[in-house]
Amino acid sequence: MAKTQLGARVDEDVAELARKRAADLGLSIGDYLARLVQDDTSGLRARAVDAAARFLAEHQAVFDEAEDNQQTVRGAHAA
């Protein structure tokens, strides 16, 4: 395994594949790795937003009920 300047150990065949892919895209290896991280982060963000939307949709009735109860209680205190 070769040691990179980032301190990560990578098999030489994996490093070579990354260098070739970076060259195919016209990027430096650093820019290519940065793009991979950005793509991965964007994917994680999209999955998190989708999960949150599903959670809210599945539990909308609970939120509506809590909101209705909160408004009812406020009105009772004001009276």
C-alpha cells in the first residue's frame, strides 16, 4: 500500500484508477477527490431531507393535533 500526502493508505491499483479517472475528467487528483466528497455529501443531504419529509408526512396528524391543542389552550387562558 502506498502512503499519500493526505496520510491515507491506498492500494496502488485503486490509486492508479483514481489518477486515470481524474485525468479523464481533466482534474487533478485532489480536485477529483474533492468532487467525490461533494457528491457523497450531496447524496447524504438528499437522503436526509427525503427521510425528514417522509417522517413529517407520516406523523402530520400528530403535529396537527398538537397544534390544535396548543391553540385551544391559549384561547382558554385568554378567556
